[in-house]
Amino acid sequence: MSKYVSLDKRSKKQQKEYHSKQRRTWGELNPVTSSVPSGKAYNRKKEKERISKEFRDGAGPFLLV
């Protein structure tokens, strides 16, 4: 029967092996939280898309004659 050796007295290699066995995977769960952008905040990209869409549709603020 082998004696128990505390973790801090083990070699670095044995400590690494012990810690790797303790780790688990997150599986299907993503640990990074997703943030939903605020609807009230100004979004330059959204504004540019709106303007370009108006010009493509021909309903822009300026009428070319």
C-alpha cells in the first residue's frame, strides 16, 4: 500500500497530472455570456445600412433629376 503524499510535496509533473484529472469539460454549455446590444444605443453600422438601403431603393432624402 502506498503512502499519501500531499499535493504541494509532489513533483510538478505529478501535480499537473492530478489537476488535469480534476478538470471537466463544459459540454454543450458555452461559459462565455452573450450580451444583447441595447436598442437605445446609437449604432453606426445600423445607420449606414439604413441610408444605403434608402439610396438603393430610390427613396433617398435627395431626388436626382
